[in-house]
Amino acid sequence: MKSAAAAKPITQAQKDEVLAIVARHKDRPGPLLEILHDVQRAFGYVHAEAVPLIAGALNLSRAEVHGVVTFYHFFNSAPPGRRVLRLCRAEACQSMNGRALEQHAMKKLGVGFGETTADGGVTLEAVYCLGLCACSPAAMIDEEVHGRVTTERLDELLAAGGARK
Amino acid sequence: MTVTIWVPRDAGALALGAEATAQKLVAAAKSAGTEIRLRRNGSRGLYWLEPLVEVECAEGRIAYGPVSAKDVPELVAQGLLRGGAHALRLGPIEQHPWFKSQQRLTFARVGQIDPLELNDYLALGGFRGLRRALELGGPATVNEVLESGLRGRGGAAFPTGIKWQTVLKQPAGQRYIACNADEGDSGTFSDRMLMEGDPFSVIEGMIIAGIAVGATRGYIYLRVEYPHAFRTMTAAIAAARKAGFLGDKVCGSKNAFDIELRLGAGAYICGEETSMLESLEGRRGEIRVRPPLPAEKGLFGAPTVVNNVVTLATVPVVLAGGAAAYRDFGQAKSRGTLPLQLAGNVLRGGLIERAFGLTLRELLYDYGGGSASGRPIRAVQVGGPLGAYLPESQFDTPLEYEALSAIGAMLGHGGVVAFDDTVDMLAMARYAMEFCAIESCGKCTPCRIGSVRGAEALGNIARGINTEANFSLVEELCDTMLQASLCGLGGMAPFPVLSAMKHFREDFTKRANGS
């Protein structure tokens, strides 16, 4: 379960939006990932009820679309928190105390990887390399990148409530 | 008089506060009554000096670094806007020993130009390679790349010219160029730096590849973990199209070529070329069994050149300067230059492009300055999460394909990650198996099951349970994965595991004694 809040049923307006997204990409070759990205950009996740809509419009089976959604770590099947904290777990970050930072983040937020805090504020996600390996350990909050992240720095970033630098 | 100041917009520089530094510089210059022109560049690759600020003066671009936002008021007060003296003043970055000793061919422009300013690109030799390819035509262009000795920089090191030749020889019809920008290996960031710092070089390389093999369409498969590179590449493709480098008539010629940028979705396996093609086609990133090779039957079933970002960005260098000039760099079967990425626990990490042949020790100590923690460097992983761990006794190995292969290691995409003596190599071996389990596409059993069982057995060793039996089990599992996996993920995940077990045996046995 990715979120404390269960997904609400999809509304007609949301269904229309999903279908509009599909219509936009339908005639491009191999459009499914592009569609899923746009759906996730619009809603924050890929709603279970969006799956049959997409499948029907692309003439694919529900299983095929579900299979793609669940294959890729980036696609959420449930609403994420207001902010997504991605901590790099890869080797370069481990060499600079990344594991201690992971432990600190989990303790501080009270969640594991792939989980969202009870107040819906933050989703903690594992990421395997952000390409910031010369300034490890690295983290990304939404699309904002941070290098040489100490436990103190992480606390500051979380306390800042997403305020832009 | 307006003073021009450069502050990188590279993600690595931003991660160290470059945006705040840039904003503070604008504010401080305003209060000082000096008009400035803030320009944004890629990173020069000296990450321990980021944010690296450069001020254009009579004597050239004077660098200061690392400049955090809080340093700015004092720096401006002391004359940064005139290139004045300060403890953080580095002088012209081209004269800095860390930079000066490099041989930058592929990365020649990165950090020097505004990545989205087409005139900057053209002024420094941009699109010269493309013009030569248009003169030469397809077969002669393929031959030029073949003669240069360029091998795939993504990791597999397959000769680029041979791959292109295979595509060229296919029956007439639709062909594709697929640029692999799914740079997932830990410790690597050269693709990211190129896309953020010199995106037109990637575009130019793809157009040349298209002309060479007769493809009119290219795809870039970019990882979603690189939002900054995505924005820069998107803007660069639009600019190249507007200027007539992409479209129905490339540079007014009869050749058509256009590029579509596609985003991955956080799957490491999609860096494997056939998995990437599946993903581009909108499916699960499960690998394809070869043959047929992508060069024969690739994207949407058509002959496809699949090359890494660095490889493609090097193609214009080869064409512009000629195959012989490029081949003159390097040694043995490793020709040209390699952009090495030095990362992890090092004092001075970053991008070092040099001709093949630098030893690991020179890289770690001459460039890296030893560990960041000040403790001895105990282990180094070369070539990403599927690369071997090397002990100090192997640090004199030259960083070239065959020399590393001879010691059971691989150069891969050129990432080097250093660990100090606090590293637990059993934990790293276990992580390698866990990572393989998380990222396995699930298509073949050795990888899907072997990685899970491998992680379990290593976990048992860590707990001191049946150490010897589990040790043998891990060796057997590794053997099966090496021999029977369908692709490099399962087929190479044993490298870090077996090398850790061989060179750092003490980390695996101490638990058995109850210590």
C-alpha cells in the first residue's frame, strides 16, 4: 500500500481526462509509457480504474496495461504524498554513509520505502542512482536535487515543507 | 560595463546549491550597482568545486569555487566581479591541473558553453562532423567510424562501426537510431553531464548515425531520474529542428531525420538494449532473446542502431577531426578517450576524460586525492553495480577494456566508486544480489531466482548460519547465473559478488568465528 489514503473512485471528469490523454498519444508508435506518464502527471498516480479505459482505447488487454504499470518502479498505483522524497540507495551513496541516511529517514518519517506518512505529507521512495555520484549521498525531493545530504540537512529539507530554494 | 558571469545549471551543481548562488550573485551585483549578464553552463566536472562560478575578465574566464550563496556578498565585496583575489579564486579553469591534464574530446564544450545556445555550439566546431558526413555519404561515414576504433561507451564496448555496418547491410526499408540514455549504473553520470551540458552533440551524433545507415528517425530513451536532462534535451531538439538541423531536409540536404525523446520509468533493466526497445514500444521492459540482433530486427521490428549517449556524442568528434586523429588516442584495442566518472568516497570526484591507459591508482590518488573520509581506500567498484570490486593490489591496472577483462573485471560505462576501510564487503555482495532481484525483468530463471537465493544465502552468512555451505551455495548460484542468464544483469551480477568473496574473504569468514 503506497498511501495511507485509499484511492477514491474515479470521477467522470477524470475518466474523460484519461481518455483525452490516450487520444493525444494513440497514433504514435508504442504509446503506452507516454500515456502512463501523462496520466501520472495529471493525477499523481495511475488509478486502477484508468487501466481498463487505457486498455480499451489501445485495444490491449487489461493484463497487458496492468503488467506495464506494475513493471516500472516509477508508476504509482495509489496516490503519493504531497512530496516525494527519493533517496539513492546505490553503491556510491552507500560509500558515503547512505545507509545511515536511509535509516534516519525511515525513523524520522515512520515509514519504509514505498510508503507514505500518515498525514499524507511525504512518500519515501528508493531510487537506484540519480547520477549525482560525485556528491553522494544524494536525494531528490519532487524534482529538486540535493547532494552530500547529511542527516541534519535531510531534517532541514523535510522541515522546509517543500519551500523552493 | 556589463560583466558576464557563468553559473552551472547541471543537476550536480544544482544539488550543491548553484541556483541559490546564482540568485545571490544577481542580487549582490545589483546592490553593488554593477550590471551583470548571468549565463548558465554545464558543469566542468570538478564536482568538489561546485558551485563553480566563472567571471569573464580581460585575462579570460576566472573561476571561483566552491561558491555557496552565503559566500557571495563577501566575494562581491572583495572584487569577484572584476576577477579579484580571494581564497576561493582558482584562476582560469583550463589552467587548473585537474582539468589541464585531461584530454577532452567528447566533453570539449561541456561547461564552456550555454547548452541551449546554438551559436555557442557552432562557434566551437558544432555540426562540422555532420557537414562532413553529408559530403561523405552513408557508407563512407560508416567506414570512418569503423576506422576510428570507437567502441560502445555504454558498457558492452562493441565496435560502433561494425554495428552500423550491420544495419547498413540490411534490406531497404525503415531503420531507426535509438539513443540509450538510461544511465542507471551507480557511479556514472557522463551521459547526464553531456545531455545537460552539450545536448546538441548528442543530437548531431544521432543525425550522423541516421545519414550513415539510412535511418530517418531516432529515439532517445531517457531515464526519468534525470528531469533536468529531460528539459534540456527537449529544448535542444526543438532548437535544432527550428534551425533546420532536424526535419525533412537536414541542413538543406536531401536527408530527412528527426528525433523523439521518450522517458523511461525507473527500471534499471531498460538500460539493456533489447529491454530498452521493448520499453520504447510501450511494453514491460523484458529482455529479448538474441539473435536476432537489434541491428537486424530492433525497434518496431526494423534494423536499429542502439548506441549510448557518450558514443553518439563522440561520433561528431570522429567525423570532424577524422578517424586517424581519434584513433591516435588510447592504446591497444581501446582507442580514443574515455570519460571516467570518479565517485563515492573520494576527495575530488568528477569527470575525467583521458585517453585510455590511466591506471586506477592514478585516477584515485592523482585526481581523486584519496578518500573523502581521510581513511584508506579499501575497495573500488569499476563499471557500475555489475562491475567487480578491486582491492588495493589491483590498483595499478590500466583503465582499458582488455586489461580489466584480464583480471575478471570490466570497464563498463566508466564509473569508478571508491570505498574506505569501513566498508563491509559482505554487505556489498549481498546488496549486489538484492539489487539484481529488485531489477530483474523476470524473464529467465537464473537471474530471477538466483538473485533472490543469493541474497538469502549471503544473509545467512552474515548471521553466521552454515557459513561454509552457504558460501559454496553462493558460488554455485553465481556460476549458474554467469552461464545461463539471458542478459548482462543476471550474467554479470555475480562479478561484484565473486570478486568481493575472493579479494575480501575476511569479511565473509569472521562471522563464522562468532566475531
